[in-house]
Amino acid sequence: LRSADQKTGAGTPVLSLRCTGCGRETGLDQLYKCPSCGRILEVQYRAEAYQRAASAGSLLAPGGDSIWSFRELLPIARSIEPVSLGEGCTALLPARRLGLPADANRIRLKLESTNPTGSFKDRPVSVAVTKAVELGVTGVITASSGNAGASVAAYAARAELPAVVLVPDGLPASKLTQIAMYGATLVAVRGHFSRAFALARQVADEQGWYNVTTTFLSAYPTEGNKTVAFELFQQLGEVPDHVLVPVGSGPLLVGALKGFRELVRLGVTDRVPAMTAIQAEGCAPIVRAFNAGDHEVVAWEDPRTVATGINDPLQGYADDGSLTLASVRDTGGVVTAVSDEAILVAAELLARAEGVFAEPTGAAAVAALAPLYRSGFLGAGDSVVALVTGHGLKDPGAMTGLLDPPIVIEPDIAKLRSVIAEAS
Ligand SMILES: [Zn+2]
């Protein structure tokens, strides 16, 4: 990466990378975690970048066609053409028929499932692969529970970069097909996600590739996640009271919070939402630490949930979860778990009542709504946004147990009439 390092810096809006643990500032060529303490780095921007963002007005006015309408505050040199598939600019819909004890027009769904590859991961990956182009690396690698892998494969294809995607074995065939279709080298690593994660780190160093794994490994991809906050501000004309995010390690939550904090810094608002993290009961390391009043998250032993996108035990990087936990606490949010059964019921309700087909992970935040109203954490008049992170077509097999098989008939009008009569 030596020659590539020298490219970083010219025309970049990035001032430095600052460690979220020890506070040390490092050079922009520090692609991964803090060289002193091993914690997560965070991108700091130059004052001119904020001035440009404020004067461009793009943070306030809707009408962009990708996350790159916010490029004044994305960590890429201005001379680099973004690798984009039109990610971001996702719809924000009122959820009127979920049967919640609240002002229905104040509950909204942000459809991250409608991103180009069907999940929110296109936001961080568009930034990550563009960074790979800026660095001049010869390839990218990622460890992924599926959705980031599909996204990396797609954006690498767009950028004409070779991509290697490591996934845990046992992923749904639909996710594997999507990754392979884009031409990435797809490798299933036996065991859960943390195993694939460790291997990706090792081989990236050996090959001189950029490891674009969308946990907190590199500070740059997380920046893409903050565009969801900018869009919410545009769409609502204000900051919502609550944002609910399904969370494995939590870069979407932490990234979105950074976006809201940048809006405060720009002077367009004076508050950030309460950020609430939703985990699955079968893999809930951050919930466990939150409930115990701890500051340090400990890895989960036996991850097991139908929500594959958040089935991340954090083994080997539990401190990633600690940053997410601190972010939630700083904003007055909570971390809560939902059962697989509640997730599947929410997915079905979301599809039938709102016309939104989400994969299990994508329905996790919706599953948490009812209990959070019941407990009084969410108030009837609060402005609440639930992020629907991934499309149902990512993992349709997860839903088949809920559904009757299609009714098959001979081409006979009388039969059809009787089927319709029974159904209605
Ligand atoms: Zn540090």
C-alpha cells in the first residue's frame, strides 16, 4: 500500500483519524484500527469541509440521486469519481397499520431494503470501494454475514476491482447466489461470522488489498452510514425523537449518530435522536452489557437467530459493541432484544399491513416497537423511525414456515370461484 498511501491526502476533506478509545490522532493512511490501543478510529473533517457542506445546502434540500450529494462530508478526495449504483435516497413511509398505541403518522419506516443490492450496506460499501479506488489497491476483500458481501461484490464489479467475499457457512442460498452473480470469489468459512472476519484481516495484509469489512474495522465505510441521518433530516424537516436500528456490532447506529452530530455542528439542529439498538435474543451481547450496567461488551458464546444479518457474536472485537453501547447511552436510547418468533411475526405484519417485505433482520426494529410502547419508553406522540435494513428477497426461505403453499387447480372456472370464496 506504500504508493497508494501517498495518494491519500490530496484534495481530501479528511483532517485526521481520531481514536474513539485513547483519543490519539493518526494519519489518513491508517486504514484500520488505532495503532496504539486497537480501538476504532473515527474520521475528522477539515473546517473547510463543514463550510462547503453548509454553503452547498445539500444537507437541507432533498433532490440528490445518491449518497454522493453529501460528498462534502464523505472521506474521499474531490478528484475521485465515486463508485455509485444510486445508493441512498430511500423512501420514508408512515407506518399506519401496525396496530401500535401511538399517533400513526409519527411512526415511520426508512426503507433501506430498497438500496441497489437490497440492503443498507450499499451506503458504507459505496464509500469503501471508492476509497479502494482512491488508494489504488489491486483488490478488495470482505468478511460478511451476507448483505455486505453482495454489496462489495456489486460495487467491486462496478469499479472493475477483483473482490473476495468470505461468509460463514449456512447462509441462505439466495444470499450466496447474489454474491456469486456479481462475479466475486465467494468462500464459505466453517463456523460463525467471527471466523471469517479473522481470516479476511490476515489475507488482506498479505495481498495488499483493502479490507472493506463493514464492521468498524476501517473508519471510512462507517461514514457512508451517516448519510441515512442526513436523509432523515431532509425528509422530516427535523431530527426525529427516536431511531431504532437492528444491530450486530452497530456501525449503522454509530454512523447515523455521527451524521446527526454533524448536523448539530453545522448549526441546523440542536439535538440528536435517542438511538435505540435492537438485537435478536439468540445473539444479544450488547443487550446483556446494557442490562448489567456494564461499559464493556463481552462476546456472545453461541449465536443462534433467524436474523442472519445481526447474528454476530463479536468474538475477537467485542469492543466494537462497547462503542455502540456507549453511543446508545449517550443519546438516552436503550438496547433491547426481540425473539425470533416476534421478528417473523413482525415481518409478516410489515408485508401484509404496510406492503413492505423485509428479511428477518430488516423486521427486527419493527418487532421491537410494540414492547417499547408498552414499556413507556416510546410515547404516543413521539416521532419514531424504524430502519428496515434488508429486503425480504434476501432470505425468503426464512418465511416459508409462516405461509401456506400456493393452491394448485385445474384450469377450471368453477374451481377458481370456490377457491376465491373460501379465501374471502
Ligand atoms: Zn487508540
